[in-house]
Amino acid sequence: MEIEEKRNYLRIDDCLVFEYKILTPEEYVQEKELFFKQSSGVEKVKLKYPFLPLPFFGEKMKEDKTEGSDLEEIFLSLLIGINEKLDNLLQLIGHEQSSKETLLFKKPCWANISGAGIRFYTEQPLPPESFLKIRILLPLFSSFTITTLGQVVRVEKKEKMPYEVAVNFTDIHEDDREALIHYIFVRQRRLIRAEKCEAE
């Protein structure tokens, strides 16, 4: 899916866990053909927890809350978090390959991100206009990962810094994009609140 050029996306600086793989033009064509036949990150979470409405799924939480429902939601979130951690541990114990594929044990890195693309630092320059497959761990939900295809639009060498690479998302599931936008708004509100607290 091509990027909507007319839509302005809010950008934010953040520390995120992500990884990328450089694709040859031939690999990019193959990945692109399969991309929208595969489930989005949001669809995978919905399939695993169909009973759990979450705001970034575009679903409304229960408005008719009963006494103790807030506690139930917190308890449910904790149980899901424990379940996700157990799943990841079992995968790591059972399959060595899983440890290479999971993002949970990777170190967060600085990124400037929006619904349209990502900018990050790398020790080695990436060829301009090269294609990437990017996986991003979004901390909206335990182990919630979105996958996108992108193209390098700019590479700059920073003084006393690694290379700064800007990538446009060329293919992203629309529900994953909406989840990413939701995360950026939530994160921005938290940062603004933190700045206000420090100023007081």
C-alpha cells in the first residue's frame, strides 16, 4: 500500500526495539507480493485474545462499567502479560531459532517515528533507495510486533555520530499504521505530562 502523501503524520522521538533487513529489489518484489496476504500485527493479537477490546484496535471499551471492573481490567492485563512471557520463554527453550527472531531481548534504540516512516542511526550507511523489511515492537501490548516494508530516502553522516537513515514505509497494514499512530499520541501525552511535572 502506497503512503498517503496528503496526510500529515505526527512524529516523535522515542527509544524503541526494532530491527531491519536489507532486501534486494528481487526480494522486495517477493515480499511485497506476500505482504498483504499475511496477517497484520493487530490481527495476530486479536486472534490470540478475541475477548479483549483494546483502544488501538478501534474498539470501544465497556462504557457501562460496574464496580470493580477497573480492577478486573488490571488483573486481566497482568494475566495476559504473564501468559506472553511464558510463551516467549517456552519458545526460547524449545527452539534456538526463536531467540534470533524475537525482539523482546533486543536493546531499545533511538528512533524518530511516524505513521509514514522511521528515522534511526546505524553504524554502517545503507545504500540510498535500498529496500528494507522492518519489524517494530510496539509497547502498546506485550510482544505486539508490526512488520513493514520501506525504502531508504536519505542517509546522512552526523558529526561524531553514526549514520542517520530516513525510511519511508512503502507497505504497511492499515490497522498496524493506526496502532502505531495511537502509540505515538499516547507516548506524546506522557512526555508532555512528564515535562509539566518537571517544570512545576
